[in-house]
Amino acid sequence: MDFDEYRQQLGHHIQEIRKSKGLTQEQVAELIGMDRVSIGYMEQGRRAPKLSTLFELARLYDIDMDEFFRF
């Protein structure tokens, strides 16, 4: 698997976690201080999330950060 494929799988998994928590991209963006477009790009695999963003998402979703990498 190359980096682009990995980034897409990671983004899809992040999206699945968000949806399982019943949150919209807009809600997540507001809660962690980002814009919705950035959340969308990350979930589509168009952008790799920063470590600080993953930390904020893990805190918001009440999960361990390693959960993002279990796909």
C-alpha cells in the first residue's frame, strides 16, 4: 500500500468513527476549531491529518489515538 492509499483508508476510518459518534462534519469542525472543508478533505483522504488534529479528535470522540489506525 502506498501513502495515498493509506491516507484514503485513514480518512475513511476517521469518517466512520465520527458517524458512529453521531456527529456531523460541521459539529466536529466547530468543536475542535477547524473549518468543515478541512474535515471533509481529511475524511476523503485528500489531506493527511496533523498529529495535533488527531489528538483533538481522539479527545472529542473519547477514544485512544491508536484507534484511528485500526482499519
